[in-house]
Amino acid sequence: MLFTLVVFVSLLGVLSALNAVMTARTSQGATAWVISLITLPYIAIPLYWFFGRSKFNGYTVARKEAEKLVNKKLKDVVTQAKNYTPDESSLGIFESTAQQLVKMPYLQANALDLLIDGEKTFQSIFAGIDEAKKYILLKFYIIRDDTLGLQIQHALIQKAKEGVQIYFLYDEIGSYQLSQGYLDTMRQAGIQVYNFHTQKGIRNRFQINFRNHRKIVVIDGKSAWIGGHNIGDEYLSKSKKFGHWRDTHIKITGASVIAVQKTFIEDWYWATESFIKHLQWNPIPSQKENKKILIVPSSPADRLETASLMFIQAINAAKKRIWISSPYFVPDGAISKALQLAGLRGVDVRILIPDKADHILVYLAAFTYFKNVGATGVKFFRYNNGFLHQKVMLIDDSHATVGTANLDNRSLRLNFEITALITDKPFTQEIKAMFENDFKHAYEINITEIEKKSFLFKLITRLARLTSPVL
């Protein structure tokens, strides 16, 4: 019996190793898994099937099916969208490449509201919910049934009573503490609530590594909100542990809302195998502003590593400055080298990360990057006025990004994310002013002092870095 078990586990280890060779995104990752699966199969096999795979099976098919349904039912969507695409001659290499990456066009005729921190963000979202006439689409990574969560629930139930159709998605891993009673109350009010179904499908049955990290609200096809905030009291700076929660969201009013809506529909179709009818698909242009926005959804179901390539392209395109704010700094080799090259070109490269840690392994792993990346003049700053959670990037004086993607392996390769790439000089000036204020509440990291730290500290940070593929 014992012999049979040993043979079975050994065979399963070899088969898993072959799977890793065929599917791992990097040679280093494949090598690490092969060695582990063959030499330590009893430990490595469960870890591999829970955390090892980098492709989300089945979602690509579901996404194509959702696209077919959209295009079949609304044949004039693409034609209508063309009325709001900027002339190709007005786009530079950076913009054109970004369009090719996501297979979606820039859309103009947009107004933007920059929402700094939770109070301003949720005031805007609640106002949008209150104005809803036909439907509300919501998706969050984390939903808590605390004070803010109950306020959201109450506002949605009220709109449901008024006849507004509400579709709510949440990530079951991020929202694992959410009570069943909270969900039942909304369902009883007629709100359609579903989890993302990360483990849907036989090949995803044991996977907990892929998470829907997107935060999306769409109201009547007219307005959309994306950014770093989830639904929880800590995002309103009510956490005793973190205090002030520094985060950023944006409200989009205009043509680009349909691109945000399309991303939601793809996730909804995956989770529910149903299509939401009677949505507004004809772009509704802003009458006030004409900002150009490219919506960049990224996921482990993409043919290319969309989020990683977006960061690399932005860094390579920078001529004057590239300022990046992220709660986690665990970049891959390509992004690290792009940052180094930007420093060599004389670009003002600044990375803003939190001084407080919410994930200790990620916090420690970041120390291993400071010396090498900082060798060419890249500057690192730690924000110390509470906890920094925003995911924002400023490229020169012309481009900015606001979204959900962090600068770590999870966001670059494993999570479902969404980012708005904005090409608009007045808006980038708002982002620049926001960054400058954040830097006033931050201190520059002294690389020399880190080099003087003990061998034990350096060893711990190196060991923490080894966990970065699944952080």
C-alpha cells in the first residue's frame, strides 16, 4: 500500500512538472517548480495546484462568447464608438502601442473627476447610485458588512425598490469574511449578487491564486468609477491599525464608460453564464470635456501579459518623469530594467510606497530591489501619513494612469485588473499636484542605510522575495 502511494505521488509529481514546463510564464518559474515537484512532491504538488498555474482556464472562451453576444445584439456599438475615437495622426507611439495591446481604441468626449481618498470617492459613488434610473453594475474585490458596507447595501436596496436593476459581483477570496446574511438581504430585495467563481470549471477546482481585483461601478451607461477603494470602513480612514487610508479613484462621464461596462459584462458572463439585457451601449459623450481615455483590462486569461507590458511601455516612453505610486513594489526583471534605463536617460523616476505594511512579506521583499533599481538614480519614497494604497502613474506632462493594478507579480500576472490610461495635460497636472502633496508626507529611502543592515535582515528579505510569485 505504501509502495503504491509512493509511486502514485511520484508519478503525479512528474506529470505536474511537465504541466509546469508547458505552462509556466518564465523559465525561472518552470525550473523552480520542476525541481520542487520532483524532489519534494508531497509538499510541492498541493502548492502547485493551488498556486502554481499562471493561466486562468475557460475565461478566454467565456470572454469571446460575451463579446459575440454584445456584438450580435448591438451591431452598431463599434460604429457608434468610432465617432469618438481620436484621429490616428494625433496619437503617438505610446498611445498606438497601448491600443494594440488591449485591442480597444482610445475614446474621447470624456469628463473626469479625480477622487482623492475615501470620503470624496464614496460621496461621488453614493450620488451616482442615487441618480440611477435604469441599472447599476458593481464589482469589488473586498466587501465588508461593516458601516460602509451596510450603507451601500441600504442605498442599493432603495434603488431596487424604485425598479432599478442591480448587478453585483464580488471576489469570494477577497470577500471571504462577508456574511451570508448580508448577501441574502440583497437577494431578497431583488438585487442579483454573485461571486466571481474563481474555482469554476474542473481545471480551476483547486485554484485560489486567481482573483478578481477590479473595482467597478457603472450607472446607466453614463458614468463609471474605477480605482483603489474597496467597500470597507478602513477605506474611509476608520481603521485603528492604519489610520489615514490614502487612496485614489476616478469618475468617468462620457464615451469610455462603455469600455468599463464591457469589462464588467465579460466577468458577469463568466460568473453567471448569462447576459444582461437592455444595457446602454451607445456611447454618451460628455458635453463639458474632451479627455482621451483608454480602458486597459488585464487578466491571466490574456494572450499577452497586458499589465506588465503596459508598465514597461509607459516607463520606456517617459522622457521627463515617471512617478509611480503603489502599495507593493515587487516588480519583475523587465520592469526593473526599464526603470534603470529610464534613470540612465535622465528621467525623474520616483517610486512612492507605504511606510506601513499590510502584507509583511511584500514589505520585506521590496528591500531587495532598492539597491539595484536605485543604482541609476531611481528614487524611492515611503509615505508615512497613514497607509498608501493608491495605484497611480504619471508619465511626463501628458499621460497618467489610475486603476487597480499594483506593481507586483500578482497584479501583473495573476489578478483581473482594470486601469484607465488618460492622455490629457490638464488632468495630468491634477495628478502631478496630487503626487507633490503626497511627497510632502513621505521621506526618501536611504539606500546606504539599507546596505548597512545586518546579514539576518538581508537574508529575511531575500527569503521573502522567494514568495513573490504567489504574494
